[in-house]
Amino acid sequence: MPLSTFENLPQPKKDRITAALLTEFSEHSLAEAQVARIVTGADIARGAFYKYFADLTDAYQYLYGVALTHIHHEFGRPTGTAFNPDSYYEAVASFVDHVAASPYDHLIKRHYRENESLVPTRVLPEDLPVADWAAMTLSHATIKEIMLQPDQQTAALARFRQALTLLAG
């Protein structure tokens, strides 16, 4: 995550840096990304980049978090205490629709194609009910399939709905 010096920047400068990160990580994989292009795009000194982020992976994780927060904010997440397959289905369908209509479309696709294995994955809570764990795991697999093979969206969502129905018992 970004260092405190980044968090304390004026919003217009943070926005400029975030936009430069989005351009870099949408056009280049994390392995091919360059600080030089980012600092040029953000109009900051190279040394400033390292005052804001530990390294390129840190900057990538920040940007990916911003993207997911933005996309999830548009439609919410599954809610309620009881397992609700419709809630998971709607969340995945909405996520896919919002990604396609967002400035983060290329970033998310590149993440699944090239960067996913280069960043740590989030660990789900141990006390998560089994059906919710399975639904979350299937949700992410379905989203990945659709991002990598958009022409398979209808089939992937149908298969996802069927699996959720089976989980609901």
C-alpha cells in the first residue's frame, strides 16, 4: 500500500499519479512496467515515486485496490447473513458489466492475463461459511473466465448460476 507521504498529497496530485499508474499498468504488465514512464506521465521526480510507493508492485497493488473499490462501489457486494445465491450471481454479473464500462477494463484483463500470479492473494476469513467460501471462489473464477474470454460470458454466467443453485441445496 502507498506510503503515508502519498496519502498526505493534495488530491489533484494523487489523481495525476493514479492516472499515470493506470496508463502504465493498463498498457504494460507488472513485469514490464517502468517507473520512468510513470514519473513522466505523472510529472513527478523519480525519487518522489519511491517516497510514495515501496516499489512497482506496491504501486500496482494500490491501483488494483482503487479499481476494485471503484467497481464494487458502483453496485455493492452480496449482503445478508443467510447464503443467497441470487446475491452472488447479481454481484458477479454487475461486476463484469461495470468493469467493461469503466476505465479499469484493460487493467483488470491484464491482471488476469499477466499479473495475478505476481501479487499476493487475499485470504478469505477462516470462519466464512462453506457455501459462501465456495460462492466467492466460484465468483472470482467466473469473473476471470469472462475477462479472459468475453465471448463466453453467457455460458459462464449460466454455469455459475447452476453451481450456486447446487450450493443452495
